Amino acid sequence: MKMKSTVLIISALAGGTMLLAGCGNLQSNPALMQKSVVQRSVASQGLVKIQDAINSMSSIQNYSIKAQIQEATGRSVRSVNFYGAVMLPSSTTPVQIQMDETIGGNNYSVYQNGSFAYYEDAGRWKPMTPVSDLRPWQSLSDAIAKNPPKVVYQLPDQTVVSWLCNVYQFKTVDLGSYLGHTALVKPQESLYTVWVDTTDGLLRQIEVQSTVGVPGKGTNSMSSTDLMFNYNAPNLNIGVPSSLVAQIEKP
Amino acid sequence: MNKALKKWLTIPLLLLFSLWIVLFYQLIFVAWTLQYSYIGVLGVIVTSLVFYFVFPKKDRNFVFRFTLFALMTSYAISGIFGYTLKWIIIDWIVFVILALILGRILIGKKVLTLFLVIMVMTGFEIWLPLDSWSTLSHFSVNYLGRLASQDPQVPSLPVTTIPDPSRPGQQMILTLQAHQPYKEEAQTLVDGLALSGSNQIEEALVEIQHSYDLVTIQPKGHGYLTNFASPNQLAGIPYSALGSSDFPFSTSHFLNINGDSRMYFTLSASPGELLSTLLSPGQTASDLANLTIQTAKNEVANWEQLTGRNAVEHQQGLTLNNGVLAGTYDHQTVHIKTDGVAILGLYRLLPKSELASPTAVVEGNNLLQVVTLPPDKPKIIATLYGSYSHPLTSDIVFADVLGNGTDQLLINTVPAQIVQLTPTGKWNVLWYSGRDSFRFESVFPQSNGDLIIANSPSLVSTSPIRYLGGYVYKNRQLVEQFRVYHGNLVNLSTVHVSAGTKPQLLMSVYDHQEVLLLGPSRIPLYDLLVGGYVLVVIIAIFRRFGRRHAG
């Protein structure tokens, strides 16, 4: 009995070792690389569908976003994360913004109400240039109108959060930079991917991908992914953060 | 406990046993679980059950409890944490008292034995923190620098090397260390900088708490010596090697404080500007491109101000300016227009029978070009393009994985690929990664095909977490040579710091502000651990039979 169990133990050990040894080789597998090209088809009505989606966004007065800007240069991939809510300007209300951002692993907050604009850095609020001219959908349709894409692709439908979306993809040259610097680059060609909700025809997500050559560093790839939700939340309340009030109150 | 057991397992044997348990757990059980997921867990369970049941019944209770005590102790010590030595010691003393009380109740062994187990474990974890023990399966740890600050401004420490003038052929490590503000520092700064007529006094004062010292680390005797790096030492390295930790969202700035180099970061764009960019999809790419180019320009200017030298990159007499590759090679003039913005280097991509000289490889906007050099007439013989979905950055390792005397390109697109240039100027893909998160990091040169150092995800699990691995290329597959189950290793490079001609691996640990230098292993630890298991099983079997005969 004892002998038998010992033999069993040894053989179980040997078997286990053989099972786990030497199967870590990595076969070449082109499937991932080809996926993005294989799965897309030309959508002849794509541009119209996108325009319709942009037009229907004019009914949106406020919304929340969860977004990421990512840049890769050489070995490093760095990102900025956004999470917060935006109230677009109207005839009766100024622009209102409450946004948490993570830049380089550090947390920042943005609060803006009209021209009253501050950001919080390590517990201290500092004044900033207000975000102005906020027309997110107009900006996209202007770019398309200025340089209409030659071809629009449709990708397989995707579910974003809980919305089943048609996914369209196109390339266009954008409107150029208005970031307040002198323009150092020509307007960039970018690959746009837009997610259009199949039920209400609204935009749910916008992705922009592009690259730029940086002297001495090589290719820098850039992408921004903006997920939008909570459209027209009835009781959205973007209030002044109490820490900002406290800081301003103090002499 | 009976007398026979005591005869067998004296205190030193118990200490050895506890150390073996922890190493076996870290290097074998953790590895199986990470590599093979649930299959690995099954292996762990089988191996543990065998280990438990192979002992005669009366030993099992003690073996089980003592094993648990050793493992729990190892983890408890690794969890002791404090910014000052005083608190670490207080934590440790409290832990020892609790562990001894618990151990006395749980195991019933003499308190002295348990105390010695804790001491041995503490000693080993001071030498090497528990989360780095996994590297011991294939390497020895030559240097581990914990250069952390309480307020990290960079996600991982950039690390590079420069030639060590006192030891020809060897290098010294160059990295950042969190600056420790000292008393009266503000006064010293104002005095020193005012004397030199610097206009950076205010900046320097603002950044005392949040700056990094640029330091060199070199072997000295049995240890390593850390010194402040002088601007002169920094002049030889490209500005991006240390100065681009959060490029392009943060801009690095440098201060020369009485001959020592100091670095600090500021945001390149305010959170409001970044938000504007995000909320204007019709200009996002141009905004980001502008920000990126502007930040690069500022960082070059800051680096030039520190080192006092022009930061234009030279590669063996060649420079690239506005796309023009110019200079002299093999005593002949080179002047050719390319689409490049950066020189990746001079590499032999085609065999000597095709081209007499290596080629220059330049990178432009999402493309890479190969330029022939004298004695051949300089011309572009091949161009490789990336796409927006799979951008081609300069994240490329050049290595002779075929062992035929030419270099292939190990490209970290997502997914990664190995690409070979053919004499007709066409590109031939040798290997595609089947996983998005696989990354090439470095190579150890070998005559029959370089050893590829990669960060590679687990086999079964779909988790993107990567662990260190060594592979050689053979027939469209990467054949595994070793695995080290340590995640978060970044900025890897092959260096020669302290192991003579043998290659060492220099890296930094993401999120941990550590710099790690791994050298060739001195002892076959993995085999010893497996041998230890076999030995323990054999001893246990003998005890069974011994007991049966006696009974």
C-alpha cells in the first residue's frame, strides 16, 4: 500500500513537470496585424450617416466624458486621462466644466464657469486661460467639410458601454492647431473613428489617430479617445469646489 | 513532536528549509501560476499535496505549519514600510513580537528557532526585497537602487549609461535620484547662483522639493558609488536619454548648481489647454503635434543650456538636418535628401556580398528609410511605412536573430514584428506577435543568433501584464530560453558595468522608482530548488520506510 502510493506520487510529479516544461515558444501569428484591414468594408453612405449623427448632436446641452489622450515616442507611451462633465454654452448659460485629469501620474482638476477658470495642482488652485470657443461637433463637421474624406469605411458593429454602435472610419486633414502657439506643423492628416448609436443615431465615441515626426526622436504617435455619456442629464450640477472657495477667501 | 524528527531537523536545517520554501514558492510556484494560469495552479496543488502526503502522518502537521510560518513571515517582512529608518525599525519590532506569539501557538517550536527564521528572512530581504527575488531564477542582482522620492514626478526613472573613463570598455550608470532637500539649502542656492549671475534662482527655489539629481553610479570595491553627474559627463548622451520622462505632456528643465546637475518638470500645457484639444476633434491631431514639437524644441534648448553643447545628434560623422543626411563616411562626402527626422543608427541590414558598407537607417513621420553609404553612392534603397492603426515609432531593436551577420529589425508596433530587408529593397516579415502586449526590449549578442530579451505576457491568461523573457528565433517561432516572472520592467538595455565581458541587463522598475542591474547568474538556483524538492521527498520517503520497519 505504502509502496504503491509512493510510486503514484513520483509519477504524478514526473508527469506534472513534463506538462509544464518547454511549451513557452511563441509562434508567428499575423492575425492581429491584419485584423484592422480585414474587418473593414467601404461604406458608400458612411459620410451621410456621420453627418446625420453630428447634426443630431445639436440637441445635446450637457454631457459627461471619459477620455484619454495618448502619445508614444520611442519606448515610452504617455497618457492623459479625463473624467468629468461639460455644460455647453447657450444663450442663457455660459460654458461650465468640471474635469478630473491625470497627467504624468499626477492628478489635476479643472473648474470653469464662463471666464472664471481655475485648475488644481497638488492641492492648490491656479488660474488658467478659460476654455473658449467650445463647439465639439462643429469642429468635427468643419474638418469633414473642409477636406471631405475620399473613402469612409465601416467596421463591424461594436457595443460601447451598453450602446450598440455602427463604427465608421475615415482619413482627413484637420483644421490645424489653435492651441495658442504659433503653428509649428501643417494641419495634420488623421484617422478618425466614430461610433454612432444604432438606436438614437447619436455619437457615442470619437477616436483620432495621427503621427508626427519629431526631430531627433523619430515618429511620435498620437491618439485621443473620447467617450461621451449622460446626455442632457436633467440635474447636472457643476458647482464651485469648496477648496477653491476656501483658497480664494483667504488673503 | 518526537525525538526522531528533532534528530533530523536541527536549527540550521530548519533555517535552510524555510529559505528554500520561500525561494521555491517565489521562483517556481509563482512562475507556474503566472505562466500557465489555472493549469499552473493545478501544478502547484499537485506539487503541494505530494509534498504534504509524502511525509509520514506524524510529521505532516509540523511540516504544514512551519511552511506556512516561513511564507507568511517572508510576506510580512516585505510589507514593512516606512519613509524613515526609525519607523521601519519600530514596525519590525512590533511585527516580531506578534509573529513570535503567533508562531509559539501555531507551531509550538522553541521561540529561539522562530526568531532565527525571522532574522534570516529579514537579512535576505534587506539584501534583496521579496518582489525582486523572481529575478534570481536566471540572473544575479548586481545592483538595486531605490531612488524613490515621496512625491514622484516621473512614472519610472529613466536610466542610461556612459563610458567610464577610469575603466576602458566598461560603463557607468546614469539616472535620476530624488533630491533630498537639506537644511540651509535655499541660502546656499541663492548665494551660489547669485555669484554666478544665474537668472534661475527663483526657479531653483520653487523646485527644491520636487527636483531630481542627475547621478552616476559605478562599481567601487564590493559596492556601488553614487555621485552627482557633471554637465560635462552629460554632454555625450542624446538629450532624450534622460530628459523625456513624461514627453510631451511634461517638459524637463535643468539647473547647473555649482557643477551638479539638477532636473525638474513643468507641465507642457495646462489641464485646460489639454481639455480644449480633446474637445475639438477637428484639430486634436494638429494641436497635439504642435505641443509635441514645441516641447521637443524646449527640451533641446534646456539640455543645450545645461551641457553647453549643441544637441544635434551625430552618428559616426553623419547628421540629419531638415531631412538632409550629411557628413563624411569612409572619407567620402555624404549629402542626400531623405524623409527622415532622426538617425536610428548605422546597421548592416544586407550581407557583405550585396553592400560593402553598413547602411544608415533614418526615421521620418511614420516611416523608416535605409540609405546606402560610401563606397556605394548614397541612395535610399528601401522605405518601410507604418499606418495610423499600427504606427511605426523608433521603438526598434536591431539584432542579428538569424545569426547570418546581418541585422534584422525587431519592431515594437502593436503587435510586434520581426522584419528583414531583402536585397531587392522589399521587406520580409519573419515573425508577428500573436499578442498585443508583447515587447522587444534588448538583445544579448550570440554568434548563432542573438538572444532576444523581451517583455512577454503569460501563455494562458489573457492579461496584458508582461514578464521578462529570453528567446531565440528559429523557423518562424521564438524559442523560449528563460523566463523571469518580474513585471513592470522598463527602459531595458544591454550594458557592461561590472561583469567584465559578460553582458548585463540594466532597467528601471515602473511605478517603483528603482533601478535594477542584473548580471549572469553565479549559481544554478532553479536546479538547486528543484533538487531541494527531490531531496526533501526522498528524505520523507526514507522516513516512511524507516518508520514502517521500526513499527
